[in-house]
Amino acid sequence: VGMTSLLRQIVAGPRVRHADTGLDLCYVTENIIVTSGPSQSYPKRAYRNPLDQLVSFLDEKHGKDWAIWEFRAEGTGYPDEAVYGRILHYPWPDHHPPPFRLMPVILASMRNWLHGGELKEGGVGGVSGGIGGSTDAAGKEEESKRVVVVHCKAGKGRSGTISCSYLIAECGWTVADAMARFTQRRMRPGFGEGVSIPSQRRWVSYVDRWARHGKKYVDREVEVVEIHVLGMRDGVRIDVEGFTDEGKKMKTLHVFGAEEKIVVDGPAKSRDSSVEREEPGSAVESEADVSATESVSSVKSKTKKAKAIIRSFSQRGRNGTKADGIGLNNSQLRPEPASTVEAANNSNPPAEAKGGAAVILKPTSPILTQTSDVKISARRSSKAPTSMGPTFVTSVAHAWFNVFFEGRGPELNGKAQGSGVFEITWDEMDGLKGIMKMPKAFDKIKVVWRAVGAEEEVRQPEVVEEVPEVRPADWKGRSDVDLERVGTEVDSEVDAEVEEGERAGVKSSGPKGEDIGEDEDTKREVGAAAKEPTKESKLP
């Protein structure tokens, strides 16, 4: 028992444990409980919350007035029957925000349950008479006793995103107060924020704007027109991804190739670079695209056209403020100068090296997302010190944004702007922070987007209406997830697979679901116990 308790303490790490039971859970408020994902079988139950103990605790403290909301695209690890079927599923990948169209449904289902709605197969029933509709004392007392039990894997990022969003949208809390409460109740002092991933925090700010402006949300397909990269280093690959399978998976929509990269300004690139500078009078061919057949005149024409386009660009703000045309002006694309010629030509520049190329990434075919949620991923690879050595992944990062909010949809009464630019610096992206200082892939990236196709209004269900859940992931887990991590060797076959298809995005931004830094649970589990293998439809 002593060793088991020690293992659970190690895995819980920076998270607060329940004082009476030692379980990895906390009360964010009197009716919102957050817990890490429980397990019903060994070896995981030795260092995670044992499912039977969690259920016994909830039965003892709350009788039949509890229900679970789970968000694990990787699978819960237990069948619904193990918790009396008292569970609703809204899964999405770890380390990421959810498709925003799920937010109104998740928050409405929690609201209805807490105010007296009954659990039904596939959702939560409406509340007769609306909130506060119970006229008898017994009904009001029953309503006040209910709790929602929220969990993902660690009970931190995904659970914190939803808990804070509920406090903001349904209880009137400010973003600052909701974030502070979750951190105070969930984290040990000095161990950082409860919700720490920038894209998840961005989603919480979106929820605040959505709630303050009438809870209007319109989902649209999005075209990524082009991407402008400032200070792009050698060996960098940029991907565009989106959600699929109701948000349970992410799909690689496009991997930019050498023929789609136009270097506008910047230092000359080394021959090992995936992006090489086009010099006058020569057609430069990337090693990654040796079969390219573009002529010298074609390359010159493309470069000349790109520079002309940039000169005509007018800047657009981060939140999609209107400009005369889509794009950016030339001065915005000019990189910081490299300190020395040697630094510019070094295929393995230090992490703090300044400069790099100003690049336009112009897709040869349209890049279309299924929803208004867009993910931009970057991966940098560097060769080993010896020229004959392998190439390793040295940096991975990504960022999510939603064009309805970047187009000021809430502030424009649901009529979001149809085009805009989302910009973000390397340091503001989601990624591995704290374990090592990753070399930058670029200084800043600007994504030019426009809405295409029909608009779809996503209405939050009224309190008297039934609220549906989402089809759950396989509770036994997935076994087809191959994660790429910083420091792993680049596999050209993996790169080819990414360009072709879809993968389960349990972690994020590399060719098979990049791990932007293993979460604390995963790192502690190695050595604590053997890890068990974990195993397209329109969103609701």
C-alpha cells in the first residue's frame, strides 16, 4: 500500500490531491470536481486513481447526484458500465483545444445536469420550466446537490479549459478569476498555471467573447490562402491541420513542399536547407524535391511575382481588422539581419541565432479546413555534428486559431469578417518549454485566411432542450498512434505518410501527431510502470 501511494504521489506531481482520500482530484467549486483519468486495471491503477475507489468516493459523498464528463480522444480506459452509465463523452486530442463548435454543447449539457436535467442515452434532458423552474423545496435542494465530475488524462489542460469556460459562460466569472480559481484548486503552489497551453488559453478567451456577445457562433470552412514566415531558419517544415471525426482526430491537410516556398528576402541558405534562396540567373532545387522540373525562367517569374504581390500587400491586424487586400507589406516580411555571414551559412545555427529568410508559402492547390478551427505546425530538423550523420528533429511547435473570433464575429453580431491574417511569434506558440531551449524555426508567422462555403450557425441548446453528446472514442484505447518527439531521427517514409493522410492526434504537430513535450504524467510513468499500448464525419 505504501509503494502504491508513493507511485500515485509521483504521478500526480504538481497537482493537488484530495486531503481525505489521497485521490488525484479537487473541487474547483462545490459542484465542479476535476480528476485525472481513472484506471480499472493494473499496472495503471497502481499509480493513477483506481476507478473503484473514485466511484466509491462519489457514491459516498454525492449519492446519485454525480455524472462524469470526459474529454479523452485516446479513450477513457474503462467502459461506461463501470460508472453506472453515468457519463457523457466529448473527446478531443490531448494538448489541444476542442473544435469550438463543441463548446456550446458541452457547456449546455453541464448546465442542464446541474439544474435538474436527467441523463438520457446519448445526452442530457432539458430542465422543465427552465433554470430555477422547480417550485418545490425538494426540487431546489436536489438541483443544488448535483456535481459534474470532469476528467481528461491528467485533469489539467482539457479539464481546465472546460471548467474555466463553464465558470465564465454560465456563472459570469471573469477570465482572470476563473483561471486563478482553477490554478489555486488544482495545482500545488509554485508549479505553474492550471491551464498553461497557449492555444487552450486562447480558446478560453474566445469563450469569454462568445458569452459576452449573445453566445452566437457561426462555423465555416476556411481556406488557408498563404503563409508568410519571418526569420525562417534552415530545415523547417510547415504543416496545416484541421479536425476530423467529430474532433477526435486531427488531419494533416497540407505539408508545404520546396516548390511552394518563395524566398523574398534574407540570408543565403546552406545546401542542406529545406528552403534555399533563389539567386538571380539560377534555378535552385531543394534536396527534398530533386525531381522538380521548374525552369530557370519559371523560378525567376515566380520570385518576381511574389515580390510584386508583397509590395502591394497592406497589413492586417491579428484580430482580422480590415485591410485593402489580403496579405502583408514588404517591410513586414524583412527579417532581422544575420550577425555574420558564417551564422547565415551554418546548417546548425544556435538557438539564439537571429535572422533567417522571409518566405511566402503559397500552396499549389487550395487548403481547406472542415471547420473554422485551423492548426499551423512547424518542425525544424538539424543534421548531426558530422556531415554524414542522420538528421534529427530539434524543434516542434504549433498554434490553433479560430477564424470566427479572429474575424471579430462576436463583436460584429455573428457576422464575422470573411478574411484576415492571424499572426503569432515563435515564443507564443504551443511547444516544449522548460525541459530544453529549443532552437527557433522562425521569428514570426502570419497566416492569410478566408472563409469559404456556406455558413452554419451553431446554437447553444436552450435549458429546456435535450443536449446531445458526441460518439465516444474506443474506451480500450488506440494502438495506431506513432508519436514524433524532439530528438528523434527524421524518417522520410513518415514524411510521405503525413502528406497522404490522416492520423489520430493524441499529442500534436509532427508528422504522426507531434508530442510538444510529454506531459508530466507520461514522463513519470516511464520507470514507474510499463506503459500499455493505446489503440470522417462532420462535427455535431
